[in-house]
Amino acid sequence: MTDQSNSLHVRDVANLLHPNTNARRHEAQGPMIITRGEGIHVYDDQGKAYIEGLAGLWSVALGFGEKRLAEAAARQMQALPYYHTFSHKSNAPAIELAERLVEMTPEGLTKVFFTNSGSEANDTVVKMIWYYNNALGRPAKKKIISRARAYHGITIIAGSMTGLPMNQRDFDLPLPGFLHLTCPHHYRNALPGESEEDFATRLADELEAMILREGPETVAAFIGEPVMAAGGVMPPPETYWTKIQAVCRRHDVLMVADEVINGFGRLGTPFGCDRYGISPDFMVLSKQLTSSYMPLSAIVLSDQVYQVIADNSDRIGAFGHGFTATGHPVATAVALENLRIIEERGLIAHAAAIAPALQDGLRSRFADHPLVGEVRGVGLIAGVELVADKARKTKFDPPGQVAAYLHARAQEHGLILRAIEDTLAFCPPLIITEAEIGMILDRFGAALDDSYAWVK
Ligand code: PLP
């Protein structure tokens, strides 16, 4: 046997605490080390190829080998590797990208603030909202409403808006003042016989009742992913966003669209807001903004909010918020090149055109499978929920075991997915072809059959 004592596997276990990972299980099983990527594939250190069915973490729009992004980074590194944007300083890529984002996003959003991760962006939005309401002389208007099973990140504020027990338990989250509504998932949470429209009305009524109970003078904002993703891929019921938006407007509650996964073509439209007719006060962007080749996130905010923030910064001396890497020239240069490529190759229209291959393919091949409770999704994002009893929609007890087994089997078959409790999530790179979607379906089908044999 070869000496493994100095292998990357051993050094990983010795030195790394992994995010979102059972640390003791990791000590026993060790890491899966990915060494390179090309198109929709990544390769492990044994040379085995996998289709990255989740685009990394829902983010690598252009696949894993886009040389133009590497070249854009190298060019910018040589011209100006770093500069900041504090105290009136600026740099060309940050300016150009801000201009591009204002052009691309819905009307009324006129200013951009850069951050480094989705979580930081969401924390920043809440700080902006608190600053805004203080500036307006409404110090009590601070509460933030989100939904059960939402994912908005894991920093203290973002983790308070997230609605997943694993991200809150034993972290002393959520903080007070962060409230959660019912998850808008029709399959799980609608009443027997309730239509999508009636379910949406009930959820909007629930929001309004919460605002009235808390007092509209204490409720600052509602945040939501247009299509919920990391909580299990849950598209909203018909008419949901129109109804939610009307309630927010009625009570002067700001709307934050968290487009960290939905943005830049994931749903076959530029943004989730375009798909659902949402006019937000803030849009939060990351992931496909750079295809995750560099860490970058952005907040695009309305002129109305901006004017209040600008006045207050003048009154008290500064908008005292920002990061060392806010507007980083290399990250913003990579984002510009990434957006150029998405546009040149028509990847948003491409996502819309090939979405049926994924959505209809999953439904026609697997919806009737005895292990499958629901197939759901929009554009190039989908979820397949496994159930113990199809007719009764019974969950597995404990949840997640069968999905974890399926996830491991899919990996054996050369397909990386994400297991979220009993749901398997699909979110392939936007560059995927119809033939490659066929390969995902075949490999998933094989893993599903393996899992059925295991459960029986
Ligand atoms: N918001 C949404 C909708 C997300 O899906 C994520 C991450 O998956 C985040 C925020 C947090 O982003 P990050 O992991 O970059 O902090």
C-alpha cells in the first residue's frame, strides 16, 4: 500500500474545519478533492469525471473552464490588482459594473453597493434599512420578515433571516426582531383541495396579519428569494408575489429580492423579479454575477432609499459601512467579462429554451416513480422530493437518509447533486446542452433505481 500519511486527504482532515459538514463524519470518510474542471464537468484527484449538476454552489454559470474569465482576472491583476472604494476613491471596473447592473436590473433601482458574499450583502441591506428608518425619524421600524425554509446566508443578520434550523440551532439565532412566515410550498403547506391562488391569498393574509399584530410602525422590510432554492427548490404558488407586494406597499414595508441564485438567467429570465413582476426596493446579487470565479456580491437599491441614505450621510458625516474589498477591481473585472459572455452567447435565452428538457424530462421520467413525491422547478433549477409513502406524502423518518444515499449513488454514477433533507436539487451550469441534460436524467434515474432497491 502506498504511504498516505502526507496525502492531501490526510492533511485536509488534520487541518480543515469544513463548512456545512458533519465534522466527525468527515474525519472518518475524508474529503472528495476536486482538481480541475472543464465545461459542466469537474474531475477528482483519481481522475474521475462528474457532471456538476448543481454548478458548484448554484453558481458556475459558464462552467468550469472559461479561459476568458481567467484572462480578464490576469489583465486586471497586472493593471491594478487592488484598490478600495472608501473615501471617494474608485476604479474603472467597479464603475463599469455598477453602470451595467443599473442598466440590467428593474427600473427604479439606481445605485450599487458591492460586497463579497451573499451573506454580507444581506447583512448590508438590513443595515441600510435600519439607517434609512433612523434617518426618517422612525427608530421603531426595524423588524424584518422572511419565510420558513428561506436561505439568505449565515452571518448574524443573514442567518437570522434564513429559515432553516441547521443554520440557527446552537448559534443563538435568529436574533429578536426577525420573523418568519409559512414557507410558500404548495405541495407541503396548502390545505387539502386548496388551489395555488387560494394558498397565495392565505399567505398574503398571513403576512398582513403579522404586520398588523406587530404594528406597521415596527416592521421595516420583507425579504424573499423569488424562487426559494437552498431550502429545497420551491417555486412560489401562482399570484404569490403580486399579493405579497401589495401587502408590503400598503404598510410601507420595503421589499428585498434576494436574487443570489435566481439572478442572471437561472429562471430563463434576467432576474426572478422579471419573471414574477416584482418591483423591489433592493435586489441582492452574487454567484452567477462572476460565475463564482471570484467572490463578489452586489446590492442594487432604489433611488428613493438612496436619497435618504445620501442625506443622512451628509448630516452625520458618512455612510459608515463598507468592506476592504468593496468594489474590488479584479472581482468586478471578472464579473464584467462574465456578463459580456452571458450576453454574447445568449445564455439567458438558452436557459429558457432548454429548460423544458430538464423540467419536462424530470417530470415525464420520474414523477410516477414510487419514491418520488413531487418534481418541481422553474428554468434551470429543479427539485425532486422523495417520500416514504407517495399517496400520503409521508416523509422519511428520520428525514434525509434516502436522499443522502441517492446523492452518494448519483456521485458513483458521475453526477453531483445536492441533497436538502429529502429533496435532490438540480441547478446545472447555464452552458449545459440538451444532450448533457439527457445525461443528467440518465444518471439520476440509475441512482433513483439503486435507492429504491435499497429502501425495499
Ligand atoms: N442568499 C441566497 C438566496 C443564497 O442562496 C445564498 C447562498 O446560497 C446566500 C444568500 C448566501 O451567500 P454566501 O454563501 O455567498 O454568503
